[in-house]
Amino acid sequence: MNFRTRLIPVCAVALVGLTACGGSDDTTAADDSSQTVVTSIYPLDFITTSVAGDHLDVVSLTPSGVDPHDVELSPQTIGDVQSSDLVIYSADLQTAIDEAVEQQASDHSVDVNGAADLISTGAEHDHDHDHGDEHGDEHEDEHEDEGASDEVDPHWWLDPARMADVTQLVSDELSEIDPDNAADYESNAAALIAELDTLDGDFEAGLANCEQEDLVTTHAAFGYLAENYGFHQIGVTGISPEAEPSPARLAEVTAIVEDAGVDTIYSEVILGSDIADTIAIETGATVLTLDPLEGLTDASAGSDYLEVMRSNLDALTEGQHCS
């Protein structure tokens, strides 16, 4: 069996064109004779393709450049979920995919969240900063839903150690559906886990001594990264970036940036830099890109998870003034 990664057409019903669905000319249909594994988001696609080697077809439900929170599935795509041999997904991140799995793949799916050991990272706690009565308690209730959250953080893949744990789970699941190639899956997983361990060590070493601990991001996707490497995340929006921040929220974060002496704001490739630029204009801060790796695009600073994470490390080293 030959390995290939392809994108299942994913779109709202109204978006029926190939461009609207984010498809590409080199999309290849799966060979009916091979086993097919469906993945929900890019980090799981990266893990699964790395572990599968040449043995399985791996297909992704989230096209390049599409915010995974906004993914909708066409009827054809839902049928592909049903006919797959295995669906690997992260629950409570993508409503449409959760529904498709529950209805069409409950007997051949695995939710990785247990292996990822999801926790509440606190999203951000900018009210811990003392930045004057104007931005203090009188605004705490007004903004409690815009940047701070006690909900479980779904962005586990920004922690290389959690990526390693999920990699082992994926290896075990692939071995379950294709025991003849279990030794290859285990070997491929071990190689990826070693790379992830090295990545984690490089982050620890590179970010061990940083002048700035406040990490101001477009949305609060970096809780695990902040917790692991000693930063205090301040997300302009919350864990989900769906809602535009209110003018009051922008003013609040601007005040925090000024009071804390933050000189770098981090934007994202998929979401763009408009929000970060707005705060940077007000404060004189520099805008750098910190990629939450919810998907890859042509503008991503690397061709895969490991390369983009190392680009993130470079951005953090520069923006947080680490030595």
C-alpha cells in the first residue's frame, strides 16, 4: 500500500467551489484497496503521516489556510468519515467534526485528549497586573469573557511533550487496525518522539533567560507553551479567536502593554496581524509572528510542525529578549 496525504473537501454547503474549500490541484483520491485514516487538525495529520510511513492513506479534514474552529463538513465529507478505517480527532475543538464522529464514526474513532492530558492553563491573568483604577476592578467583570478563561485549553500540540504522548497513542491505534505493520509504526513513532524531546530541550535552553515574561498574543492559544517555558500569556481574545475584541478590551490590553513595558506583540498567520497592529500602533511595540500551528499555509515559516515550532522559538527568543 502506498502512503499519501490528501485533503477531504471541507466547506459550508454554500461554498461548493474548489477554491472556497481550500482544495488543490494535486489532491489525490484514496486507493480503495488501502486503509484510510482521517485526522481532524494539522498537528494530528503531522503525527499520523509521520507514524504511518508508506502503509496507510491519511486524509485531513482541515484544509490549508482554514481556521480549524470554522471548519464545516459537506455531506460527501461526512460520508468519507463514515467509510474510513479510523478517525483521529481532538474533541471539543471543532463542532462539526465532533458531530460527524458521534453520528458516523463512534465505533472507529479515537479522541486524543486523554493522552494529551488537557488542563486549564488559565488563558491569561492580566488583572494580576496593577495598571491603575481606570483599567482595574471596575472593568474586570466587563472583560472577564474576552481574555481570561478557566476553560480547558485545547491547544495541547504547542507542548512537545504532549505531542510525544499523542504520538505514542497514534502508533498504538494504527497498530490496532493494521497489526502486520505494527513494528514500523512503533519505530516511526519512536523516531518522532526523539525529535520532539530534542525540540523540548531546545525550547527549555533557548528560553531559560528572558528579560520579558509577559507574552501578548492575538488569541490565548499559547497557554501550554507559556506554562512550560516561564511566560505569562495575555491573549487579546480568548482561547477561541472567533469574536473580534471590543474596543474596551483593546484599550485594556494596550494599557497592560504600556504598564508592563512589553515591546513585542505576536500575530498569527491564519488570523492575520490586524489586532496586533492596532495595539502596536498605540504602544510603539514591534509585531512578530507566533504560529499556533492550527494549520499550515504558504505563509507559514516552515514546511512542517517541527520547522514552524523552531521558527516560533526564534520569534520568542527575539521578542522576549532571551539569551
